[in-house]
Amino acid sequence: MKSYVILISGRGSNMQSLIDAKLPGRCAAVISNRPEAAGLAWAAERGVPTVVVDHKAFPDRDAFDAALAAEIERHGPDLVLLAGFMRVLGRAFVERFEGRMLNIHPSLLPAFPGLHTHRSVLEAGIRIHGCTVHFVTASLDSGPVVVQAAVPVLQDDSESALAARVLAQEHIVYPQAARWFLEDRLSLVQGRVMLAGETSGNGTALRSPQG
Ligand code: GAR
């Protein structure tokens, strides 16, 4: 059976959606760079091994990256899933896991990389927002796109209402992408996303606020 490791930094709602999705693989570990991440308790309660690799315990990014990579490799996963993991990873780390590491980002990349995407979308006055699952490459919040979901931006939206609408879609598309990978249908070939057996494309339709 294939296995995967999930990296978190906080709440862990995407981690929950991945574990609840009963993917065709075993969750070998949930690893957090922050000991106080709320998602750790949720995973532990379900019998998933949890590990903290605290970035504050390391003198620099390279040392943290090396310890994190060693911890991941200890579990021998087929797939690494960044789920609200908020540390920038260095080139050596990313190259080590290239083609087997996915990330979820709360915007329609390449628009709105970085933090505070929902606020930036409201400030920009655009009408369509969403989320993106992508293979991780060395540059921040970029990399070959696997699947995206779009939501409307409503006239009276608050940052939190918009964030919740996007998050609901994150919880659909991320397990979908992970499932594709674990079923050997999704791969990265010479920098391009290959998805077997999907004739309708891998974007999802614009969803109404009701879903
Ligand atoms: C999610 O919205 C995820 O897309 C975002 O952080 C949130 C984590 O929530 N990730 C990024 O911004 C990565 N650049 P969660 O801990 O409840 O999954």
C-alpha cells in the first residue's frame, strides 16, 4: 500500500479533509514545524503518528530543511502533502521531493501568491477567486498546476466569508489530487502535469456560494 506524509503548521483543516477522504494509501505521519499546531491533536486522536520538527530549534533554514527531510524519509512516503505548511522550503529540499510533493494554495495561481490572499482579492476588486493544488517547485507558491477550483467574490463579502468559501473548495480538490497521485494517475513529467484517464480537464466549475 502506498503511503503519504502531511506537513502542517496550524489548524489542519486540509489535513483533516485528506485523512477523512480515506485515500488509497496510509497516512504515515503528520509533521508540524510548530509544536502548538492544533492539527496535531486531531491527528493523534485518530491514531496517526505525529511529529514536531520545530524550526526555531535550528540555526538556519538549511539545518531545518535537512532535519525535516530526514524525518520525512524515515517514514518512506510515496507522497508529501503540504497542508497549510507555512515555512518556505529551500531548493535542495524541494528538489529532493520533486514530483512527489503537492501544495494547496488559497488563490488561483499564478495570481495572488504569498499571504493574505483573500484580503488582496477583495482589495483588487476581482470577481473570481479560488484555490490551486500544484506540484512544489523551488519558487514560492508556484509550480505546475494539478487542479483549481473557482468561487465567486460576492458584493458584500468579508475576508472571512470569502476564506470560508474558498476553504470548502480546498477540502474537495486537495483530496482529489492526492487520490489521483496515489492511484498512479497523476505525475510530473519533464515539468508538465500528466493526468491519466481524465478527459474533462482538471479544473472544477465555478461553484455558487451554496456549493
Ligand atoms: C489553507 O487555506 C491553505 O490553502 C493555506 O493555509 C490555510 C491552512 O489552513 N496555505 C497557504 O497559504 C500556503 N501558501 P488549514 O491549516 O486549516 O489547512
